Amino acid sequence: MNENENILNNFLENKPIYLAYEDELKLIDIMMKLPMDWLIKNEDEFIEALNTLDISHTCGYGFLSVEESDDVIFENFCNWLREVEEKTHISVIGYIEDLSPEELELDIYRRRKKINSNKPDENEYQFDNSTDLELNSLTSDRIENQACIFESCNIKEDKMIQSKYPVPKNINKLISQLKLKRRPYQSYVNFLKQYNVIDFYGLDYSYYIDLEGKKLPLEVILGFSEKEGEDLIALNEMCLNRIPKNYFAIVRLNHGNLLCLGYYGKIYYWDRKINDLHFDMMFRYGYLAQSTYLMPVADSFDQFLSMITRTKNKANYTQNENEFNLPDITFPIEALELWEENPKRIFRVSEGDIPIYIEKLEASERGRAIIGKFKTLTLTEEQQEVVARLKEEGLLADGIFE
């Protein structure tokens, strides 16, 4: 048996999509030791391994782990790729721009990192007075004179839109965990350094962007929080494999949809119905083929901010006792329109009123259609706890939010 048979496939077997940096170096070493005739005979296996390395090094941000002393490894590998194309006619030169330290401008990145480096922070989330500060107890009076976000957008005079939490003191360390150091991400990185979680709930206006005539209502611009539904790192970990590789969720929309940051700093629309993983009922533990094409939204994060539009909520009708607190009286049409626009309004009412409101919705065909939308919602950890308590108390039937 040839000792090189399936050598690349065997090495990559059971490894994650984004390789550890040490595994990138091992893979390079294995490939460079393979003879040219092996590469010709096993071209598909070679290209597949090369694609894995490329994706891991760029989209997986392996390039940020490259020490200056390792530059020679990657430059030698790029020279080897040139030799491979010349001798085998396998098209591989295109990978060089993603693997060469010179092409990636790593020297510039290192110089800036050295200039801007701060002392390491001990805690993952550090806020002012963080010794006794709990995120879920923050109130608006702790965020004094917070400037409006979106300096370049249509709603720059809107003083209601503010950070939900103070920016963590160790924000540079947190951003480094996201590995967003390349120039196309700079506007988003600057945003994270100024604002931390923008929550669009409970405001006098609804905020949305228009995508080819379709309104995409905004729920939360993610940041750093102890609540999973607001936290960049936690939410992306929860959505691992559900969001196609090369994309990173940064905004939650209605109906469980997301806006994602792409590799070159562009913003894309992740539609839960189209792009999520769905079970294949023909195979146990199998999934249907995932649609990995995300619709482009904006060429940059700044452009996304400039697209945000607001509209006055239709919430000026009288909410009298009979309309809203008696379960046997249906909601007025104007109220149903609000539910249809944003089914998550169910979590704006008091916990004890949720079962009453669901019973009222069940009293009309239009209301039952709204309840059907509850199943599509992506609930925050806090909302999941509310649902669990109501179930435990026998006030909420199974299957409404799942």
C-alpha cells in the first residue's frame, strides 16, 4: 500500500472546518513533501486540502496567529505553489494572495498591533465598576449622555437609539477574539469600540432596512453581553454550522433572521427559511443540502447603517381593560397589525399576561396565524426562561414557541 494514499484526507479527517494554526503548519509540511506525480494523480484530494487551508487561514483568521518568524514558512509554501503550477499545470497560484504574509500585509498589522497594544485584561467582560456590576441590572441612568449612534445614517438625530450597555473596558481584547483585523472590517471594529448592543425593542419607532422592496425589521445590533441573544460570540457559537462558513452574525432581525458580516466586510442577509439547516426526514440524523448563498445587503457596515429607516409605530390607540386583559375578547385589528409586524411583542408584556394574550390571539383566525409565527422566533436565554416557567406552572401549552 502506498504510504501517501489518502494522506491529506486522513490528516483532515475529524478536524474542524477552521484548523488550529499548528495544524495549518502541519498540513503545509505534509503537502510540500508530496511528489509532483502524486499531486497530478490525486489532484482532487490536493485541491480540497488546499481549499481547507485557504478557508482556515483567511475566514478562520489563522493569519492572525502567524508570528514574524513563521513568515518564511508561508513564503516558501507560496513559492512551492508556483512551482507546482509550473510543473503540473494544476491551477494553484490564486491561493497565494490569501496565504502570503506580504499579500496579507501582516507587517503593517503587526506594527499597528504593537503601537496599540494594551495590558491584557483579566476578565472577559470588564465595565466601569465591574466588581459589582451585573449586566442584566443596568439601567438607562448608568449610560449618561450617550451620543446617538449612526452618525452617517438617516436617523442620526434620533436620540432614542443608544447603547444598551457601556462599552467594556477590555474592548480591544474582546475584538481580538473576533479576529476582525483586516481593513474591510475597520468601520465595524470602530463601531464596536463606541457602542455596545443596540436594542430596538419598546421604542416609539420601528427600525428596518429595505432589501429589494422587502422590509427587514431590526431587533438587536449585537455586542458584548452576558445574555446569549445579545452577545456576538455566544450567538455565533449557537449558530455554528447553521450559518454557512465565511459569515459572522452581527444583527438579529425579526423571525429569527440575521445580518452577517462577510469576508470582505460586506453585509449579507441570512434567511432562516432558506439558509438554515433542515432535517432530511428520509435519513436518520441527516440534513437537506444547505443553501449557502446569502443575499448581499450592503458593501460595508457603514453603508448598512446609512440604510436604516424608521417608521412610527401604530401604537396610539387606547388600550382599554376589555381589549387587552379579558381573554374572551379578541384584539382590535390595529393591534393585530402590530403583532404581525413583530410577533416578539409577546415578550414586551408582563409574564403573567402572556397566557392571556395567547388566548386572545387564538380567538381569531388572524390571531392564530400570528401564533404560528411564534414557532419561528429565536428566543433569547431570558425569553426561554420565561417560557419554561409558564410551562412549569401549567399556564402555557407545549409547542407554541418550538
